Amino acid sequence: MSNTTNEIDDSSKLVSTSRTNVKVLRTIYFFYFAGFGIITTFLNVYYRDIGLSGLHIGMLSSVIPLISFIAAPMWGILNDRYGRVRNLLIISCLSLGVAISGIGLAGGFFWLVIFTAIYAFFDSSILTIIDSTTLRSLGKNREGFGRERVWGSVGFIVAVWGVGFILQQIGAQWFFLFYVLTTSGVLVTLFWLPNQKVAYKPAIRGGLRNLIFTKKWLIFSISLMLMGLGGSAINGFLGIYIKDLGGSEGLVGTASALATVTELPVMYWGMKILKRYSPWQLLMVAFGATTLRLLIYGVMPSANWVIPVCLLHSLTFGLYWIAIIAYVDQLSSNEIKSSAQGILYSMLSISRMLGSLVSGVLYDIVGAGSLFQISAAFSLLALLLFSFNKQKKLHL
């Protein structure tokens, strides 16, 4: 009888801890993606303002995914093995503050590369660990991931919209200060996150090998690479394109924030969506919407067109993100959940690296309009390839 009572008590403590984790993780998502939005929206605009060419911007943009390609699996494996989530993330946040300050103070291209590499190494830890910790905390309710992740979208919107109009008045170079403030928010919140160890010792190497050499994983990987080649135009050059067409920092921030608003309902109701449709079906829709979005960007005659077109972001990111997280989580066994997410971010990183380089070169050679048209072709190839990976609905 006492053993049964102890088991019930332990179970209650576990549920309580998981609920606490999820509440804290929502706040971390908010602050992390607020900073992420600031970086992705305004960093390349800042580079353009200080006179860097498209090639140099592409090279710097490629440093982040290149380092993440190497580092993300490492952070995932460390999390699976030791589970010291809070310690790992505190180290990363402190290092990010130093790195981003270095980028703002760097006196030449060489130092920009160095500090960008440091930034990328520690930034790659955060989302890998947060996502896997959230999935673990949700337990059997993993399909509710999007409802927790939506808080990141809220942070993104608040930061990008507000900071965009502020920078329009004081100059793009001040965006570094706002990033440091959001990272400080993550750092403070981490002190409420329990520093728990995982309850198992995984056989990581064999599990990952069995996963990544399956046909479905290989097709999935190549499709993501092609999508990265296409999507890098949006991530790296849409803000620059808007400025080229006569738009302001305010319009850049508004477009980015409005796009993120559209992903909120998709993230929030992700549970219902995933119960009705398979990740494969959702990814097919996302790939198709990305192709359409890139094509319209490629032919739009003025910067104001970006406002209605960015509404497709609900499908090209919101739907895409909940689908790839669910797809990888369901394909991987329990002992490699974090490691598999790390491999996913690694694949996304290498695709962004290649995409940044290709986009930078194309921007210099053919201009922004043709860059987006070519990127649409890459996304179409991803759609056609992934169509061969058709699967039945995976039960959550």
C-alpha cells in the first residue's frame, strides 16, 4: 500500500513539475523569439546600411547555419545524455550577449565573421533544447506543442513591430541593444526552470543511425535542403528587397510582424490540425504555399505588395514548423528525441547556409526580383520530391 502511495506521489510531482516547465518555457519562447525576430529582420538591413555587398551579406548569413549544422546535434546529444537544461541555456545566453555586442562593435569583416560564429554556436543550443524539453514536458500531449510554441510568435510580433518603428527614428545600428534586452529576459526566466536530468540513458548512436538511413528520412532531408535554398531569399533578402523598392524600416518591421501574426492561429490550433491531417499532408501544403509566395515576391511591382503577400506566412512557416517538429518526433524513438531534433536543426542550418550563399550571389548578379523567382523553382522541386514520401496519418 505504501509503495502504491509513493508511486502516486511521485507521479503527482512529475505532473506538477511538467506543468511548471511548460509555463516557464512559454516565457522563454516569448523572449527568445523576440530576439530572434530582431536579428532575422534587421541584421542584414544593418549590414546593407554599413555598405556590405550582397556577397558579403550572404557569406555572413551562411556562417550562422554552418556553425549551427555542427553545433545543434551536439547540444541535442548533451541534453539527451545529461539533461542539465538550465545550466546549458544560462551559459548560452551569457555568451550570446557577448557575441552580439561584438558584432555591433566589430571594426571589419574578419571580426564580423568571428563574432557571428560565436553567436551561431551558442544560439543553436537554445531552440534545440527548448523544443525537446517542451515535448518531454508535454508527455503524451505532444500534439499540443504548437500551442506552447505560439508564445514565441507573440514575442516575435511584439519585438519586430515595435523595434521596427523605433529604428526608423534612431537608426538600424541600435537593434543590438534590443536584442541584448530580450536575451536578458531569457536568462532571468531560466532561474525558474527546474534543472532536471532525463530519466534514461540513451543508446544514441545506434538509434540515430537507424533513423537517418531510412528512405523517408533521406527524402525528407533532401526536400528540406531544397526548401532552405528557396526560403533563404525571404529570411535574408526580403528586408533588403523592400528597401530597394523604396520601403522603410517601418514597413520591413510591419511586414515581418504581420506575417508572424498569421501564424498564431495555426500554432494555437496545431493540435487539432495534426489530429486531422498527417505531417506529410501539411508539409505538402506548406511547400506549395512557399512556392507561390516566392513567385509573387519575384514579380511584385512595389514594396507595398509585401503586406498582402506576407499573409501566406501562416502556411509557409506556421504550418511548416508544427509539421516538421511532429514529423521528426514521431519518426524518432524515445531515447533520441532531443538528438533527432538536433539533427533536424542541423539539416535546416546547412540548407540555410547554402541558401544564404546562393541568394547573396544571385542578388548581386540578377537582382532581387529574379532571386525570388529562382528561389520559387527550388521550392517547387522540394514539393515534387516530397510527394514521393507519401504516408498515412501518424497517430499522436
